[in-house]
Amino acid sequence: MSQYIPVPVEIVDIDIESPNTYLITLEVPEEVHFSYKPGQFVMVSVFGLGECPISITSSPTRKALQLCIRRAGRITNGIMDSRVGDVLGMRGPFGNGFPLEQMQKNILIAGGGSGFATLRSLVNYIVDRRSAFGDVAVAYGARTARDLYFMQEYEGWQKAGIDVGITVDIGDESWKGNVGLVTGLLDKLRLSKGSAAICGPPIMINSVADKLMEKGFARCDIYVSMERHMKCGVGKCEHCMIGPHHACQDGPVFSYDKVKSVL
Amino acid sequence: MRAFLPGDRLKSLLTALGTHMDVVAPQLVEGAVVFASWKGQEIALQENSLLPPLEFLLPQRDVLFRYTQDSGRYSFVEPSAKFRLIFGIRSCDLCAVAALDKIFGSAPADHPYFDKRRSTVLVALNCTRPGENCFCSSSGSGPECQDLFDLLLTEIRDGYLAETGSPAGIMILKEHPDLFLDAQESHLAEKRDVLRNANSALPVREERSAANVRVAMEKADWDALGLQCLNCGSCTFVCPVCHCFSIFDAGVPDGERLRCRDTCLLSGFSRMAGGANPRISQGERLHNWYLDKFEYIPQKTGLAGCVGCGRCSRVCLAQMDRWSLEVGR
């Protein structure tokens, strides 16, 4: 059967993460045997509108398959206008995911804006397999406090021994936490030399990677999840080319030394 | 296996083959050579078509599947490819199909492409009439067909020398004993002569070899070339190796998911939903096109990403010198 034919998936829950972002939970038919790794993505369709790549935000250690959808275009609008019980199409999972077997035990996870959605999969994976990892820290920044995702989970992460730093670009009277860049959090967190997983705008990725290298992280230990326009997910349509690589098959996670020149 | 097909029996052969498959052959449509479904029209072999026969493997409108909705539940139906014979495909375009077979064959292999590919019989034609922009001998992809054909024809005096390249080709000879005659030594000698003449008719264009284009790429001023380029994408739509595509839906609640040809030279190609675009300037996109043709495709497939058909030069409205990469104005 063609790899372009999606699996019908039902929306079973919708949570509001921020004014323009929903967390949707999908039910995959049992006969599909859907399994994935943190950092992988799926192609989601709204029939009649088309298909777009969405990173998986849930951890494979948990039952629910969740996607974080931000209103960004025609198809994400279509997904967000759907209701519980509606059926979407899904293909995947695609991409390589984070190379957990190559990553060191100490991990820093740094996310900026909606880029944090894919990293939450990794954070919850680590929480559920805590003994397999060493010192873990999370640095996450959003534009304002209203734009922060997954706020109800930070406490649980801290309880699991993860050092969590949160910052916003623009503070207000209700926000008592950090104001400033994600890079600024790196000086405040308990950082042990190891691997890093970063996702966010290019400028944030570069400044975080530079800071980490100053702190002794090796360039090849820094992994970046890249966002690209995609159509096929199977390395044929050429929309997601990064040099000779296809972000959909060879990525979306690349070591920083491979993608530095395009960031 | 070899045989001789007298020239006046070509139409009879295609008519016979057309009874059990769709025969596609080059013909004149409004004065231009076009590969199209053949229903007895005059066959036009005077020059290669401007649009490559790629249309029959990666159509401009390719239905990936049809979706139908019933009480919120969806079901999908895949179309299946029709049996087709492409007559008159030349060496450059065959080399392009070889590259596409590797590109679409890399895991996971592209099912809609190979569904059509496996249903297509290729009757190739050794190219004895190169066009003025052709340079296949400099790119190592012609004028003689080397591989991938089911049946290969060479136009010689009074007809065609037919040579088989696959079981499908052998079947064509065996099923039409009334049309084919035994091939003689003299036919083979004639074939050698016409190919020698074709080779000498082809201008030697060493500057267009992949190695020399790569040298030109190093020196090129991509920003200036980007300004000269009109961003029309024509070169990519006539290129037999270009295969970028988009996918979209047509129809609510029932409809079709389609893929159609797209081009990496247009600004929207890599633009993401949020508006960020990793290849924002035309110069960057043009550079990426050259890198794909002259570095990435050869690295990944071991085959040429440019097959020397010269079609991109034929259509370039900006009259770019595509090989020296010197800015023209």
C-alpha cells in the first residue's frame, strides 16, 4: 500500500495550552501498532485542506498520543477548528528522533517558543526512565507567560530531579519568574557536561549552542531539531532539503556541527 | 535479440501494441514535438520534445488516492497505473529515468512512482538528430542509449534496427513476427555509422561537463545571478531530472489527494507556516538547484543530475549562461 495513505485517527481530547495553541490527544486504531521515539513527527491531514508536519509532543512511555498545534496556517487552523470525535488523517512517524543511544546521560534540554513542543516528549521520556539518565536540566522560554506550554507539568519534572528554568521575553505584574533569554537561564541551572537537545528559532539555537560550547559541551554532543516546510515526509518532494540532507528522513534532529552553516 | 523493422511498418507495430496498452509517442501538437497518447498521428522524430516524457511517471496531476467520507469515517482508494508504452524516449531522458528510479527508490520507495514505472514499457530511440542545445556527449548521457530500455531502435536506411533490453522487449519482437525481419550485419554497420555521425554532429561542450560546472559554481556570484534569473521556474519544469512536488487536497467531504510538480526555485517552496524561509533569496535557491544537480544527486545515486538535454537553455527567458555562470547583464 502507498505510503501516502493516512491512518484515520480520532480526536479524543483537546486542551488549551495557550491562546493560539491546543494540545490534542488522538486515538490510533489498535491494528495500526503505532510506535515512535521522542523527536519524531507525523504528517497530519484535514481532508479537503491538506497535510502538514506536526511533531509528537507526548512520550512513547505514555499511552496517549498527543500533538501540540499552534495556529500558523490553513491546515493548523483546520485542525484547531476540529472537535472531539472528529477524524483526522495521520501518516508516520517520520524522522530520526533524538539519538538517545548516542546521547550522554547528562542532558540539557533547551526550547524556545513552540519549539518546546517536541522537547516535551523527551522530557517526559526521561521522567519515566529517570534512572537511565544523569543530571538533567530544562531551559524553556516563551514570549509571554500566557504563551508558556505545559505549565502544569513543571512541578512533576522538578520532583523527578530535573532542574527546570523558565523565562519569558516580556514580563508583566502577574509573572514572578525570569525575564530574558533562554541563554540567560543556562548560568542559573545546574548544568553538567553532557549532551544537549535544542529546538527553537535559529537565533536562539545559535546563542544556546555557543554558550554550551563555552561551558565545555562538544559541538557534536549538541542536537538540534530543525523545522522545515515538508510535503511528503519520505524524502522525495525536496521541500525540506538542508544541504544534501532531508529533514524528514535524515532529521529533523541533527548534530549542531551538521547544520551550523544553515542556522 | 535483434531484428529489423521496415520503416513503413512502424505505425502497424504501434497500432498492434496499442490494442492492449496506452501507446505514447512524440507527435506534433500546434507545431511543437510533444509526447502524447498516440492514435495514429504522424510520429515526430525530428527533434526531442521540449517537455520530457517524465509526465507519464510523475504527472503534473497525480492522484495519490481518493477519500470518501461516510458519517465521519473515511475510506481511501488508490488508483492503479495503466499499462503504457513510451515510444521514442532518447538517451538523455532514459538517463534521467535512471536517476529518478534511484531517487524515488531510496527507502521508503515511492509507491505511486513505481506503480507507473513498473507498468511502463520503454521503447527507446538512439538519438541521431541532436538539437542545437544538446550536450549529452559532454555529460556522459548520450547520444547512444546504454541501459534501462525494453526495446531500443536505431533509425537506419529504410527502417529501424531493433535491439531488446528486457523480457518485455523480447515479447514485442516475438509477438509480431509478421512485422519484424531478421537483422543483417549490414544493419549493424549502418547503426555504427549513424551513431558516429550523431556523435560528430554534437558540439563538444566540455565547459558543460559536471566537473567544469562545479568549478564555475565555486566562482559564481549567486546574488547577481539571482537578480538576472526571472524566478519563473521554467528550467525546472522542462528538466527531466527535476522532480520536486507538492501535495494538496481537492474536494470536501469526498475528494482526491493530489501531487503536482513544484519547483525549488520559487520563494514559497521552503517557506514555513510561520513565515520563516531558509532560502529567502533567488540566488540561494539557484545555488541550491545547482548543488542538487551537480553534487547531491551524483553523491546519492552515483548518476548524473544533469543529463545534457539542454532544455533549460532552450526555455530560459533571462538567457542565463547556465554553464559558465557568468552574469549576462
